[in-house]
Amino acid sequence: MATAKGSSRTSTKKKAPAKKPAAKTTQTAEKKSRETRRFWSYILFFLGVAELLLTFVSGDGFWNKMFIANRGIFGISVFLAGPLMIYVALQIASDKKQSAVVARVIQGLVLMILLSATAQIFFGQPIVGSTFGKKIAFLYSGGTALAGGGVAAAPVGWPLLAVFGKVGAAIIVLLLDFTFIMLLTNITLPQLFRAFSKPFVSGYKAVSEDRADRAAAHEEKLRQRAEREAAEEAERARTQEKPRVDIAKYYRDEETEKKARSKTTKKPKDPTPYDPTPDKDTEPPKTDIDKLIEETVSMSSQPTEAELIAAEQEREEKLKNNQNRPEISLPKFGRGPVWDLPEDKSKLPAEDKKPAPKTDKPDPDKEKIYDKLFGDDEPYEKPAAPEEKPAPKKPAEKPAEVYVDQNGQTSMVKQDSTIPVYTYPPVDILKYAKNQATPEEIQREISDKSLKLVQTLEDFGIKTTLVGISRGPSVTRYELEPGRGVSVTKIENRAKDITLNLATSGVRIAPIPNKAAIGVEVPNLHRDSVSLRELIDSDVYRKAKSKLAFAVGKDIDGNIVMGDIASMPHMLIAGTTGSGKSVFTNSIILNILYHAGPDEVKLILIDPKKVEFPVYNGIPHLLIPVVTDPMKAAGALGWAVNEMDRRYRLFEANGVKNIEDFNEFVDDNPELEYKKLHYIVIIIDEFADLMLAAKSEVEESVMRLAQLARAAGMHMLIATQSPRTDVITGLIKANIPSRTALSVSSNVDSRVILDEIGAENLLGRGDLLYKPIGFPKPLRIQSGFASTGEIRSVVKFLKNEVEASGETGYDEEIIHDVERRQSDIEQSKNKNSVSVDDITVNPDDDLINQAITVIVESGNASTAFLQRKLKLGFPRAARIMDDLEEMGIIGPQEGAKPRKINISKEEWYERQGRS
């Protein structure tokens, strides 16, 4: 036992000292870990400082490359990268556990990525690119220009935008930002709630304290008032106990007055001065306000005995004067009390305002006696002066006319007779369309295609039920209800098979809004034309209140769809040759001519092709003749910007917000002699030619008008055959929300104009997708058609009206201003270059045209190719390529890929033929 115990004690003694080295090792490890964290916090702090300098200092050389790369990676959020790194460094230095350090680093990195995603979602352009690399390059270029979140937005921002769209992605990324900011700053939800509720709690306490102070002050005032009233009541009682002063001794000569004064009457509580008015029964009753005033006066002061004696003496003198006053002839109606007559004599009925009987003019001495007798309190009416007989009216004078507007407001102001009355064109000028399809043929076509459609989908294992059919002018929509477990994508993927089995040119498949069905739009075998006469000669068009309303066309259900340029407020129109783009634009112009006068809407028509709009020259709605020169078009747009600024200055000076408020202000204030402002609609038929000729001037003017012109009553309709990204830039698309797409050549062009595919499947000849602002999905519509002969007839009618009135719609001042701006633009361009047609050509190089011809014919745009074809040296060929890129003929370099050619062979030869 002893041995066991001894051995036990021995082993215990050996193990006890072993604990000290373990504790020492732990302390050493913690110290080492602390030093490591401190070291990395220093490193991260210096990196944060370097990131701050790299954010704001561009520098040159390799530093500049790092500066650009930094922005390309982080984009707009680059300004938060440096402060965030410094904050994480400070957090690392203060934390004690390694897990917390790692958590801080991870949270900082994730938050940086989220901030980049936030910048891309809110400020970036839609991510484009056919491959992953192109999309990354797009993000990088957007980040370098501070127009997005950079490459760091790819992990989170890109997927969120692709899955949830812009609105959903914005909501989700903001919630993620909020969560990681709270994690990084160690803020809990109770702390956040207390921080947000603290101002409200403080405000509530302040309001409660202020309320208590006001209640206490009010109680104090009531107490003081009660004390004051009690003191005054006591003083009044003491005064009433004094003996009444007998003032009869001053009037011993009149017996009646002696008796009146000898009566012992109680002193009135509120003595009032004598008022020589008729009996009290005829006096008007006193109001609450009169009683309150009397109480206030009686409380403020009490008359003394001397004042009572003076008042009594004054009353005696007036009584004596009244008894001895001379007789004054008064009119009969002047004997009633004063309050029986209205105070304003102008308010008497017209039949009472008859001239008084002929009498002699009143004597001025009698008027003086009258004033002395009654003063300001006379109970009788002054004798009215007899009215003189009116002079006989001149036969040449016309009676004044009273003009009554639609609101019932009368005015003596006559309308300006110099403004000619606008005669609307008769609707009989337009003709109805003749459709040759019979109802039997239509019924047979719908029956056959509906059976084939359901059978085709069933052959591929897709069960559907036909629930509705809507036939439009161009297409028929077959509404299919998919069976259980059938997805929309599964039906959409069979679009080509449906096209083949139905033997059509193409189908469009899309879900129907507000219906649990999918719409398959199939072209009609017999297409119906929609005439403009059919749209304009309708109740829907007549009831449109806006002067800028127009009939877009008929939808698939056969209903007339109306649009309003004022609410758009601008619109892009795109379509290839033969799609009906020009017909649609002409229908909008004719809609305006049939719905608004030239004093309400003015037009500026720009047609670089010189063939569509010149027919409208001479109509009263035009501010200037139709513009066909690109430089003059740039001048016209510059004038429009200047007019917009002028209108906004006018709005500011008169305190109104928009053109509608200003025109109402002019109606309400005719004395200011303002003229009403008319709406101005600018219609551009081919925008791509303008961008080639004067891109900087045109794009700047269009951008300013698109951003600000709506409230000034100025609107733009921009049409183009080439909806390319270099023509319709991202900034233009962002400020022109309403779009109309006719048939385009590819789904890429459809995405440019509509931000979605579908326009490539349209049938042409007025078949369009209409997507105004506020519409989530475009409407398929067949636009109205007006022939060239009908357009000429309408224009001829308006020209005849203008010639008959002797007035012209052109504004010479505006014409001179546009020509001056055109001259300034041409002079500025001729300083360093000469303009050949629509293309700026360097005068030092005569091989530009040959180079363009070679490039558009071969489809190859490279420096080596030009060297070989034109037998040039490398410097000369490289300079030509740079010039072509500046002119917009070719695109920028994209690494090893060939340059993009922005002009087709046909467009180049057409331009050469015009020159």
C-alpha cells in the first residue's frame, strides 16, 4: 500500500510541473497570432492607402495602366475599395480570434463584390456580347468609363440581372448589401432599431415636454385672468356704490331735462355714448363678435365723472341744434334707416338705378349744415345729386360685346383676328381599303390551321387545348392552354416545326398577358389592309382629347389602338426597307393634320433621303421647309435646343411647370399679352445618315431634347433603317423609352430597338410591335395605310387654304437662325477637313474613297489588306484605317478579330451616286 501510495505521490509530483510549459506555450501562440494579425493589418492598411491613391491619381506609365485596370475591375465602386480595405485592416487589428480575422476578410471581399454588382445594376448598361469573353470585356470597358460595376460585378450582378431582371436584381442586391454591412460593422438588429427610433423617441419627448409647458402656461394665464377679473369686479362694485353725480344743475332752463335728471336710476354697467339712431326695435341684432368687442372695451377702461359730464354736455348741444336746424329737402327714399339700404349702391337692381327726378342742384351751404348736424352718424341719407341726362349715342359706335369662354368666364378681350381659322381636311379625301377575302375563306383557313396546330404539338408529346382565336388584319392568334407539366419553353422551342407544318413564313409564340394561355400568332393567308380613313373616321379617334393623339393601327383583336406623343414623350421607330416604316411615319403626320391646327402643333420634318417628306412643303403646320441637308438638320436641332431653353426661362419667370400650365396662365392673365405656346414635333426619317454626317452635333442636340424637352411641349420621333448600337447609342435609348419596331433583319436589331427578340419575325408592310412607355410587353399592331395620292390630296387641300388666307406657316426668323447655325457647323468642320456628301474626308489623303470601296466589296477591314490591295506602306494604310474609324465606317479594334464594317455595299454605292 505504501509503495503504491508513494508511487502515486511520485507520479503526481512529476505531472504537476508539466502544466506550466503548456500555459506558456499557449501565451506564446497567442502572442504570435497577435503579431501575425498586426502584421497583416499593416499590410492591408497600406494596400488600402495605395488603393485610395490609385483611385484618384491617374499618373503615367505602368501606374496609369494600374489606374485603368483598377477602374475596369471595380467600376463605380472603386471609390469605396480603399476605405473598405482600411476599415477591414482596423477591424483585424482589434479582433482577438483568428476566426474573426478570417470572417472580416471574407466579409470585406464579399461586400466589395456586392457593391460592384450594385453599381452595375443601378448605373450600368445591359450586358451585351455573344461570348463570355465579350461580356467580360464589356464589363471591363464599362468599369474603366465609370459606367458600371466593372468585372467584379460578374459573379453576382450578372446572374441577378439575367434571372430576376433589373427591378428584382436591385431589390435583392440592396438586401445583400444591407446584410453584409451589418455583419462587417457588428451592428445587431436591436441596435439598428434603436438607432432609427432614437430621433422619433427624442421628437416625441420634445413634443410631450412642449405640450406640458404650453398647458402649464395656459393654466397660469387662466389663473391671472381670473384674478384680474375678480379685481375688476370688486372695483366695479365699489364704483357703483358711489353717489351719482347730478348734472341737472347745468341745465336748469329746460323743464323736461330737469325731470329726466331728477329720476334716481341705477348707473348702467357699461355706459355708452349717445347714438342718435331710431328706436331700438328697428336696430339690427348684435352678433357674438359685437358683444365680445363691447366686453373687451368695458373691461379695458371705465369712464370717469368728468368724462360723463362732458358727454352729457355734448348730447345737450346736439339736441338743441336738432330742434333749431333749418328744413332740408330730402328725397323720399332717404327717410328709412341706413341699414335698410345696401352699402354698395352699385349692387342695387338695374330697375332701381333710374335717374332721379329733375331738381335743382343742392346748395353747398345746405350740405355744410347737413354735415354739421349729422357728422358720420347721420341716420338719414344725403340728398343725391341729380343725374345728368346721358348724351345721345353716336350712330357709328357699336355696343360693347361680351365674350364668354367654355368655362363661363366673360371677357371684353376679343380674339386676334389676324390668326386664320384652320379648316381641317375633309375625311372623304381618304379612302377605305378593299379586302377581297370572303368570310367562308377566312373560316376555312382558321379551322384548318387550328386543327393542324394542336395536332403538330401533340405529335411532339405536347398536350394543349385550344381556348380562343383572335383574328387580326395580318395575323391570327390561336390561344392554347398547355396541359399539366407542359412548360412555355417547350412550346416555344417548337416554333420552327409549327412553321413547317402550317406552311407559313414564320410564327411568334408568347404568353398572353392576364390569361393562363399561350398565344401562337400565325400569318393570315389573306391579309387585310387597314386604311387610315378607317382609323381617323372612328369614335375612338374623335374622342381623343390630346392634340398629339394618333391612331397607331389595329391590334390582333381588331380594336383601334391610340397613342399619345405627349405622354411618350419621344419614340424610336426602326424597320428595314419594305417594312412600312415610312408609311407609319406618314400616318402619324396625317393624324396630326386631322387632329390639331397649326396654332396648336408645329412640325419640323427632317428627311436626309430627300424623297419622303418634301411633299409636305407648304402646309401651315411647318415651322420651316422640310430639311434635307444633314448640316441644316443639325442646325435645326440646335435651334430646337435653344427654343427649349427659352421656354424653360419663360416657365421659370411665370412660376409654371409645363406648357399646359403656361397656356392656362396666358388665358387667366390676358393683360400680360403673352402668346400661347404650341407643341413642336420633330420627325427624323433616317437617323443613321445624320449620325454619319454630323454625329457630335446631332447626338448632343438629340440627347438634350430627349432629356428635357417633354415639359416644354417638344417631342421627337426618330426613325432609322439601321438600328445599330453606333446609331442608337445607349444614352439615346435610355432617354427615349417608347419604341416601335417593324420588320428587322435579325434578332440583334430587335434587341437594340425593343430590348427583346420578336421583331425579326414580323411580316412587313405595316406589321409592327408597339411598345410605348409603361407597357411591359409590346403590342402587335397593323398600322394604317395612306397612299401617296391621298397624302398629296390632303397637302393640296391645306395649301389651297393657306393661299386663300394669304398667310404662310413658315417663320422667317427661325429659318434665318437655322441657316446661321448650319453655316457655323460647316465652317467649324472645314477648318481641318472637307465634307464630301455625308462623310468627312481628310484632304491630305485622296485614297479614302478607294479604301472604302475595297473594304465594303471584300468585307475585310485590316491594315495589311489595304497595303496589299492599294499598294501602300504600313504608315499610310494605318492612317487610312484610323480615319475610317473616326468617320464611323469601320468599328474599333477587337484584338485578333476583324474590325466590324458599319456600312453596307448598297449604302455606299447609293451615297456615291448621290454625290
